[in-house]
Amino acid sequence: QGNIRTIVTKKTLYKDKSGEKFIVGVIRDITERKHVEQELRDKDYLLAGVALATNILLTEKDLESAINQALELLCSAASVDRVYVVKINESDTAKFTCNLCYERARDITKDARDKSNIFSPCRYPVTSRWYETLSSGHLIKGAVQDFPDSERRVLESQDIKSILAVPISLEGQFWGFVGYDDCKTDRTWKGID
């Protein structure tokens, strides 16, 4: 079916009574075991990054520097192209806007970085779906190609292929979200992510 599998083989050379040589062997498919081992390594790497980022946030006296260092660590630990913090602004007109507070990007082209300025300090509208989902404590995640057309156009304009948005609450109130962008693949986000 075109899938790549990882196998372990054990072979033994035998001779029968006539002196004819032959090999008897066993082949075991360990593909799933290798995937689980890689997931555990990824989890350990991510948790180490989170622990280090947390330590920096708790010990660094300069909050701005601490947040930027923490985002850089999270970007690397989560193996994403961009990590950012967005604050949601509630308005009296029942339309919500957001402001980019912090952003860290790695290994993306200058064109993609220029396009990411959609979250500049100006205010941008937030769809009601995003607001309702995030403010109720749920994640928004998935391949951008699966998002509604209006959202997909905005995300694709920033070269985002897959996104994970994690809500931030401050003193029990919805404040904003941390966004993780994969600009290279239609990533399937896992529980550890």
C-alpha cells in the first residue's frame, strides 16, 4: 500500500542432512512501537521546554524578555513555525477584536513573516466561532484546509497550513489565546500538543 514499515528480523543458517544450506527467520513489524517511542521522546522534549519556559517566567525580572524567551522555547519544543499570544478585546457592539501581544517565529520565509503582520498592534475582528469556542475553554485546532472559507482565507494568507489555538484565562475570565502555527504541513495535533 506504499506505507513504510520498520521491521526486526532474526535469521539462522541451517544445514540439512544432505549438506543443503537454508535460512529460517522471523520478521516482526515494530512500526507501532517506533511511533510510540517517538511520541514519548516528543512528549519529553515538549515537557522539558514547558518546564524551562515556566522557570524563566517565574524567575526573570524583565517580563517582556521572559515572555519572549518562553515563546522561543515553546516554538522549538512544539516544533512549530510560529507561536504568539493574542489578547481578545470585548466591545459593546458584540463584535470582538484581537491584538497581537507577543510573537516568535522560526525557519519561515521572509514572505511568510511579512504576511504574519496581520496580527500587528492594530485591532482585527475575531469570528464568533473562535470567540465562543475559546472563551468556553476549548481549543481550536486542525488543518487550515478544513476550516470555514472566511477563516481559511485569513489563515492561508499567512501561509498557515495547520493551527492550534489554546485559550488563556486570567482570574477565571477569558483573556485571549496562545497560537501555534505549522506553516509547512497539514499537521494532526495530538493530545500532548
